[in-house]
Amino acid sequence: MFSAYIRLPMPAEARANMEKWKQQTSIPGIYDAIDGTHIAIKRPQEHGQDYFNRKSHYSVNVQGSKLYSCHIATLMITALVDYKKRFLDVEIGWPGSVADSRIFDNSYLSHHYERVLAELGTTLLATGDNGAEENIPAFIST
């Protein structure tokens, strides 16, 4: 069921999402938004120090898309969402001490987003009083 419900949008869906993001924020080019979260856990007996985060508690970090098996019940979550806040990509199971950027660098999304965004082209944006316009490429908001 994961792949049926948690997936990157097809180009037509992505363009529709980008238009809805623009209507909501007045910012052109937003493909989707990504962020991470920490889920508090008890200190694991094995490698417990890895789960101690910068906010001084133990947690699991979540982001992105590839599921990792984890020997504890709760995790850190980072997720990519569309303009309706529907999950499109989730990366689960990283220790709380791991930075969001490292999770992203190791995610499915990281290895595919440049190709996916390039397929969407650019959006023209007026950039000055003299009628100048600039092409804004699709991007992931944080």
C-alpha cells in the first residue's frame, strides 16, 4: 500500500500542485515542501548515544521515502507534502542525532529530485519595474 499512496506526483499532477502552491503563497515554482520531525523515544540499549539529539532528548528522525527497519517503536520522520499536506515521500528510522541534510542526502528523493524537477520546466516571474522577467525553476520548499 505504501507505493500506492506515498509517491512522487506525475508531471501533470506536479504542475497542478505548483499552481495551487502559487495560489496559496504567491511564490511560483514550489514543487512541494519538505521537513523533518523528531519523535521522542526511550534511550535504546544499543547505540543509545546515536539517538540523543541537539534538543537534549532521545529521538528518531524522519524524512523522505525509503523505509528502514528499526528495532525501536518510534522514529524521526521527514516528509515531502503537496499543497494539501498529503504525504508524497517519507524517510523513516534515522537516529535523532542525524541532521536533516544527511537524511536528505541519503534519501530516494535526493537521488531523483533534479531529474523530476527538470521535467517541469520553469515559470516566468516579473522581477522589476521595467517589465523584466526571470525563469524560475521548480524547487522543493523547506
